[in-house]
Amino acid sequence: MQDIKYGRVVHRREDFRLTQGRGLYAGDIALDGMTHAVFVRSPHAHARVLSVDASALPAAAVALLPEDVAGLGRYGCQLKDQDVLANPARFVGDVVAAVSAPTPAAARAAAASLNVSYAELPAVFDPLAAVADGAPLVHAESGSSAGDAVSIGVRPLAGTNVCHRFRLVHGDAERGFEDADVTVEETFRTAGAQHAPMEPHATLASWTDGGRLELTTGTQTPFNLRDDLAGVFGLEPDRIRVVAPLMGGSFGAKTFTRLEAVVACLARKAGRPVKAVLERSEEFVTLGRHPAVVRVKLGAAKDGTLVAKRVDCWADTGAYADCGPGVTTKMGYAGIGPYRIPHVRVDALAVYTNLPPNGAFRGYGATQSVWASERAMDMLAERLDISPLELRLRNLLRDGDRFATGETMRDVHFDECLRAAADAVGYEQDPRGKGLCVLLKGMQTPSRAAIAVERTPVGYTIRSASCEMGQGVRDSLRLQGAALLGCEPGQIEVPDPDTDSSPFDTRTTSSRSTYMMGRALGEAVADLSANGGERGYGEIANEGGLDPDTGQGVASTHWHQGAAAAAVSVDEETGELTVERLHAAVYAGRVVDRAGAELQNEGSMIMGLGTALFESVEHAEGQITNANLSDYCLPALGDLPGALTHELIEREGAEPHGLGETALPPVPAAIGNALGSLGVHVTDLPMTPERVAEAAA
Amino acid sequence: MMLDLTLNARPTALECEPDEMIIHVLRRAGLSSVRETCGIGVCGACTVLLDGEPVSGCLLLAGQAVGRELTTVEGLPAEHPLPMAFDAEHAFQCGWCTPGMVLTAKRLLEENPDPSDEEIAAGLGGNLCRCGCYVRIRAAVRRAAA
């Protein structure tokens, strides 16, 4: 593949369609006879459902009631801990019943006609309170392991709210701290966040006469969803078809089973297609980013050589585990940072609370622990009186080093990323008001990606389950396909993922598709060439995984590597923090789609800016108090720093490298460290004016 | 009730409820570029032009459009410079917010044919893009202005 020229700037096949407003998303799709769903949600954070009175239900409506779901299986991607209708309800907004009616307005009226009686139960809203003795249990018993959707061993602690514990032991941390000349220790917090894709969740479900379930739904995980639903309905997976059209953004929100189980049940009961499109307020109770408490203890020799690190995480996964165990595992090992440290101990807990569930979110656990870990590095540098840049460079992992998981690191570029970020803000000339952050982030390991290529009259069709959410995976495949097949990108069609016709893929997450699916495509084209040029099939697997009790093994076969630098000014009286300059450097290997890659960097940085400065899901007694886009602010054009720049670090002959998320996690710590360089030490995200003013006082 | 208006330059009559917001009426009429997103008029994704002024479709009662001229992105000519500029600058990822951006920018450029970066930021301040394509969106508006 050495001679293949990627990195062209091309126009997407669908570009003009999108700028003309002709993109079709799941919610735009309609079927004859379709009705509309509305969910009935618990107003209580924890309550047993005593009865649902449907006697006033309008004649044209259908209600899905607790008795309708009694015989169905539970679902959940890592722990099967979720029922189609909740009883007890475990958070404000948990779905306890649902209705469908011919119009959305009629469905809202029908939902209001149901009368649900509850008996309230004690609730808990904080991950530290939830692990204390005597805390109310969110789940009376641990959910069972979810089988093949699990990429990690899940370790629930029976009789507690801990749904997963990840530990990593490398060397002897306690002895290491004894040997350290200097030790710093601090507790950091990060707020919950909303993915807030512009397109809300939307699902359309119907059943064929033969008893097959067909779903059109905005999802990054069509095969995981299909398998999870097969368990709910007791069907063979091939009795379920999932079609995944273009999404209007996702960022992790549209993963695993969200509305689909309830909508599918409603469609079965109604005997006709049912569509659900969430309102914005419902997005806030559907999935978010884990708020976390991360405690870091870091020890070094006088010369700045790191000797020991301890990372403890409490991740609030809300009322259901979702992929919280996986997020927490990654939070744990990403918190070690891209450093050589002889003694490391990590203890990371995914904790149930009576809040809406949290799951995959661009950055996947790294955002939380990188904030803590990289702020602690600057605190240590200050104690040692060493430049934060120098301290990092002295300890960075190099090619051939072993990470704390025991795996040997290859294709390592942390040094280049960090130096590039530092240079962009003139860090060495004058570090005042400037901050740095460098990170490593793993890719889904183990996983499998398969793809099929077939010749058509216009060129080729490439079928895969890589889902398009705006990240540009279709262009990435088209460009790689054109280079491999010797045709123009415009001659290649990439249909929507469809579990009936697309080969298996683990999922479109963890910035893996360009790299994994791209390699599978190479195999498929080789197969096509060897077999008459009509059709080819390719499959790639990466093997590995970590032992959840020791953290040893292979965390990732492909490391996302990046750094960020910020320059800030602050009004210490008002706490107003101004980001004047923000730069990110991301290892790209070889860029496939230049415009797409640049947009991923910029988008990650801007999302990181929101995380750093103002995004926070607020709640009172379990009720989200800012569940709208007026009180929960997203970055707007006017929020951009004076200068927002970035670079894609490429190497001749390198493989394409995933980069969909890398530039997000380093942004908050780069800004926090810039603020720290001015003597203002903030430990909690977001860095609101109140927090900054308090830290400056 | 029947809503008589000029929709994308054509005299049109649409069925609607008296308490209905125009976004739902337009979507029923097949104009799927008008996208319900925040529901409270802060994100700009359902922007339409009412007598040339950008308004949020989720806040405009259908009846308020009676006798007026309403434009969605479907009503712009295919070679309109703004969609062309968004295309040329790659000023979007998922495409969801693009129609609202294009329509708001259209009015911005009518009022101010050569806006500064600050004026573009202020003019598009009510249009959110969660994919974070703002650097390119700004470039697209500049390109269309040139």
C-alpha cells in the first residue's frame, strides 16, 4: 500500500445534497400506516410502579404496559441490567410505559391519559455517596454479563452499587512512593455532559408478517443493537434487521440499545410501524457523559523522573451500566498517561446512582482522567521547579517501552505531538499563561471489521456496517477504495449499514473505522483481484484486552496520540477566563481525507472547549435542572478562541491513524494548566467564572 | 384551518391547526430541511426566512405566516452562492444545521455584504453546530461574500 496517495481534498458525493437540506435522517423516514410513540417517564428518582391505569386511553391509541413486557429478556451492552419498561423506575425520566397514536399530538394526549401509581424508594445521586455503607441500592442484584458484546471482563461487586471495578497493578506503588523525593496528591472532578447531537434520537420499528423485526434507527452500533434485541425477544439475531441511516451527529449518544426495545415492543403490540423521535429534554435523560471523581497521587525523584502513580476513579454511570464498565476501564488506564512509570496502581469504579445513564461519549473516559492526570503533572512540575514541558519530555513513552499494562508500545509519537503543541504557542520562549497536555487513548480491542466490495456498472459498491454520523466514514472508505481499485471516489457507492446485507463490524466507535475498516478493505480488494474482479470480502481482527483485576494485557493495538496547548488570560476579580490561543497536534499516520480529518480535529477541540469552560449537566434531587439548549449551553461561533489551530502529524509510509476524538481530552487540561501557570489552580470542570474567581481569591 | 402563503416563491395553501408551529406544517409538506432540534428557538436549525428575515420555525405559529413569503433552503436556486460556498469550504459534517446556517447567512450578507469575523460570529450566534464546523462555516460565509 506504500504507493497509494491519500490525503486528497475531495467533495463528498452527498455534499451538495446536504448543503441543499436534502439529507435524510432516521426521523425523516415514514412507512404506510405508521403511528407515533411517546414515552411515559417516571417523575421519581427511585420508585416502584404499583399500577398503570390505562382506562382513559383514547380508542385510537395503543399503550405498552408492564404486563406486556413481563416475559421479555433484559438488555444492556455490558451488563444485562435494563428491562424494556422499568420497575422500579431508577431515575427521573426512566420509561415505565409508552403509547402510540396516529399523530405525535395524539400520542402526547394518550400518554397524559395514563395514570401511574408509584411508591417512592430511597435514592442516591453521587458516586461517592453511592459507595458508602448503607447507601440505597440502585439494583437489588447485579445484572448478568452481556456475553459477546462484552470486550472486557465486567466485575460487579455484589451487594453494592459498584457495577464494575477495574484494577491495574504494575510494580509496587506503595514502595515507589517511599522512594519518591516529591509527591503530589489531588482530587479532581469533572461534570456530566450532554452529547447534544443536533439530531435527536429517532427510531422506526415494524414487524413483518413472518415475525421479523425491522428497525431504521440512528445508531453507531447496528450489530450490537441487533444482538441485544435478539436477547429481549428471544429471537435468532437474523430475525432482526437494523438499518442505520445518516445521523445528525452522535458523539457516542447513539450507541447500543436506546429507544429501540420499547419502540419495537410498541410496534408489535400495535401491529403497525411505530416511530419515536425524542424531544430535546428527553435527550438529557437518555444518555450523557460520566461525571467523575479522579484522585491522583504522583511521585518523582528530584530530577523529575516519575517513580510512582496511583489513580482512583469513581465514575457515575447513572441508573444503568450501559458501557460504563468499559468507560471506567479506559478512564483508569488513560489516567496513567503516556509515561514510563515503574510503579502504578489504578482502582477505577463504575458506580450506579439514581441519575440518567451515562455511556460512550467522544473521549470515552479519557477526558475525565486526562484532566486529573495532566493537571497533576503541572502541580508536580511546580513542586520540582522543573518546566512542565521538560517534566513530560523526560518521562514520555518511547518506541519499544512497556506501558503499565505490560504491552510494548510501537509507532509512538507522543514526543512529536507535545513538542508541536508547545512550539505553536511559543511555550519555551515564555510559558506564562500557557499550558500543555499530552495524552494516550486506546482503540476498541479486541474487535473485528469486515467489508465487501462488488463490481457494478458504474464502478463498485462497498458494503460495511461503518455508520455515518458526520465524521466522514463513507468518504474515508470511498477514498481508500478508489486508491486501491484504481477508480474515482465518485464511482464508489457506500450504502447505509444494514445488518441484512453489511458484513459484521464490532461498531463505529473509538475512532477505529478508517484504520480497521480501511485495512479490511485492503483485504477485500485483494480478494476481488484474485477472484475475477467481481466481488471480494475482507476481514480484520485485532486481539487483546485487559485482565480487569490486574490491568495486564493489551489495552489497545492502535494508540491514539495527541497533545494540546493553550494560552489564556484571566480576570481574577470576575473569574472570566479567556482562551486566546488553542492548538492541538494529533498523530494521523497518513491522512486519508484531509478536509474530514481537519474537521474532526476542529470539532473535537471545540467540544473540548465546552467541556473546559461551561458544559455541565445539573441536577437537584435527581431532576435535571438544565435539560434544554438555553440553560445547557453549547459552544457557538462567538465562543471560539482568538486563534484555533491544529495539525495532523503524518509520516511517510505510515498506516492511516484514527483521530476522531484525540483532540478533545487534552483541551481542558491545556487550558487548566495555562490558568495554573498564572497561580490559579482549578481542580473541577468546567472552569466556570465562579470556580476561577474562587481559586484566584 | 387553511394557511395561504407564498412558500418558496409559489402561492401555496397548507392544512394546519390554529395552535400549531409552522415547523410541523412545513415538514408535513415535505420540506424536511426544517429540523426540530431544540424546540425553543435557540439553536437555529429550523430557521426559515419570513419575508426575508430569519425566524425559528419552532416558535412561529403557523397562522403568523398567512399572506407572507416564506423561504426554506429547498427554495434557494441550486446555484445559490451560499450552499455552493458551504460545499466548497467543507463547512459541515453531519449536515443537520446547514440549512439554518445558510438561510441566516443569506440575510446577514444582504444586510452586510462584507462582514468581519466578529460580525459573522454575531450574525450566526443563534445557529449551533455540535460537530463544531465553525471555522469552516466562517470561511464559507466569507467566500460567499467575496
